[in-house]
Amino acid sequence: MSKRMDTGNSACALAVKAAKVDFIAAYPITPQTSISEKLADYAAAGELSGVYLPVESEHSVMSAVAAASAAGSRTFTATSSQGLLYMHEILHYASGGRLPIVMANVNRAVCAPWCLYADHQDSVSQRDTGWLQFHCASHQEIYDTIFLAYKVAEKVKIPAMINYDGFLLSHSMLSFETLEQDLVDQFLTPYRPDWKLHPQWGGTFGNVAAAAEYSAYRNTLAEDTLKAAAVIEEEARNYQKLTGRWHGGMIDVQGPEDADVFLMSMGSMAAEMELAAEALQAMGIKADNLKVRVYRPFPAEALRQALPAHAKLLVFDRNLAYGHEGGALLMEARSALYNRDETVKIAGISLGIGGIDLPASLLTEKALALLEGLK
């Protein structure tokens, strides 16, 4: 293992190289572009084991990696914001085809108006495309989650999206540790698909299906997405045993064991929320930081297990669920806890939209206001 001081995008690119990806397609978009540039540099220097293909748009990017995945390749791409929205049609094709593509989405606000800075509207708007969604709170988590995403995606045959906040993580310089290649290879063995397209074998992929067959395919995808939660927990533990690193399974809860206040968030906000929880603890409030690591499948069971009877759950969203109060995390947390016997009080707020700064002092202030509103 070796320590580095570098950007979140560099951490992502280094992990992709170590994962021995067979095929990468890319199109630049801020703040993702430096991932594609670094991977192109690796390819030009002969340090990348796979093929690097620049194409003319994000729609073509996802079409290319879907085709390569169907042909049996371990594939990767990266995008942000409008680029992710442009991929939308093929995201459904990839999940419906059970193609274990891994993609980094560097979270950026969507237009209109144009904004280059971070919120989660881009990835949250793709929540029903059938992709697994991880959210990272640090450079180390970005690096480690690349390997976890490939392991899980290839095991459950569902594509995975790794999200992290633009500029706040993508371009900031922070320390992280890389792994020796033999450790990566122990965790992430070569991809051996159960089937693949081949010109000598014939066959078709993604063809027209009658209603009964179509329904079976889509319902199986929905069921397997829920089952992926157990696989994520298992492989996160396996990664911890091999490397000593733990970022959580579906969620990660940090703080006193007897806490009755839980601060729920995802992305870089979750890292700052550790300080907010400590500030509340200094005031005599038993508060835990509850980081959502996996947004799809939603960690409903993990959330139910983490919260004691009569807990207070304060949900901080960096997105807006238009037509609902607050954001998507608040809406889904309420749904997950609706039938619980013990009363859990829930309050939430959407903030940090368009990259507005979220220091611990502000998060602490907002948490106190939410607690006051629950009295």
C-alpha cells in the first residue's frame, strides 16, 4: 500500500487501472473530464490493459460500453450532470440487459439555469433506471468503491453507478492509500461472464419480447436489485478482511451506541456531518452520523435496524424531490419506516443545492432547528 496526495478523480482513475478494465469509452464533461484524461494518458503510455475509445457524445459512450459488456468485457465510463441525463435511454438498456457496467458520476447540478457545482439531482433523477448507486464521502472511499462496485455488479449482473460530489471531491487534493496490485487481484478476479455475444456463436441480445417474457425479465431485475443489498454487505466485509478498510455496508453509523438522534446524509456532506454530530454531542445531545453509502437499492432494512425505538431521524438532502416535501432521502426514509411499530420522529431539509457550501457549523444549526421542530 502507498499513500498519495491527489484528487478524487485521480483516485477513481487509479482504481479503474488497477481493476484491469477491458474497455473504456469516454466523452468529456466538467467536472468528470480529468478522469477520462488520466485514463487516456494511461492508455497512451501502455499502462492500461484495455481499449480506450473516445466517442462523440454521452449517448454513444453508454451505447459503446453496453455493446462491449455484452461481448464479455469489463467496462468503465464516467460522466456528470447533463451527460448522465443524455445517457438515460441506454441506462435502461444496460440494466435490462443485466450488463455489469461500472460508471463514475461526478455529481453536478442540472440545468436550467446552468451550474457547474455539486448537488445530487443528476443521480437521483436516474434512481428508477435499474442501476445500483453508491455515494462516496472521501477520496479513499472513491478508490475502494470502484473495486466493490465491480465485484457486486459482476456477481448480481446489474450495472453500478459510483457518485461523488463535483469539485468538492473530484478536484480537491486529499490523501488516500492505494493497494498493491496483488491485493486488488485477490479481491477482484478476472471477469468471466456466464454468456457473451460472439460472431462465431450467433444469437441476439436485447431483442423484442412478448408481454409475459418482458414482465418476467423486468420483475426479476427488481427482485435482484433488492437482493443486491446482502451482496454489498457481504463483499464490503470481505474487502475489510483483506485490506482493513471499512466505509460501511449499505450505511455507516458513527457515534455513541446509546444515541437517539441520527443525522442522515450522503456524499461529501456525510463527511462534514461527522463534525456536526460531534458538536451536538458537546451540547449533551446523543447524536450519531448516519452516512448513506448505497442509495440504490435503498437501505431500508439497514435503516430500520440502526434506529432504536423513539429515535429522531434528521434527513439532509442535497436534492429536491419535486412534488414532495424535502428531498428523495426524506421521502424514502419515511416510506421505509412507515410500518414500524415504535414511533420514530422524522424531519428533513434540502440544502447545498448548486454547490452552496455546507460547513459543520451550518449543519449543526440546521440540525438544532429540525430538533426544535420535532418537539
